[in-house]
Amino acid sequence: MVRVQNSGDRHAYLGDRGLTVSAGGVTHEYTGDELAEAMGNTLIAAGAVREVRIALPEDFPAGALSAALPTRD
């Protein structure tokens, strides 16, 4: 489960951005299309928090991970 917070003042669509997940020196990048398939609606309202369940690759290290979204101006 990945928790995504939109601290901005405009809605954001994750399907337009993708997501990078890292743990134990291993990184996996999800495309916007992969996120759209996993989430259905990729909208995160301004000021909202959304929990996203995404499948990690089988060889991904167990434990805590970090996730990053590309930002836009």
C-alpha cells in the first residue's frame, strides 16, 4: 500500500506522471498506464490523501519502501 498526499492547491492525475518505488537499493518505475490499471481513477484532489494498492515485482525486497512522483510547476 502506498499513501499519496497531494499538498498542492490543484487536482493531480497520477496517470499523467507515473511512480517510482525504491527499497533495499532496488528501484521500480510504474508508468501512468500501470497506475491507471491498478487504481482505476488516478485523480487525487487538492489537499487529499489517497492510499493506493499496487503489486510489487516478485523479486522486490521486503520491508519499508519509498515512493516518488514527478512534480509539475
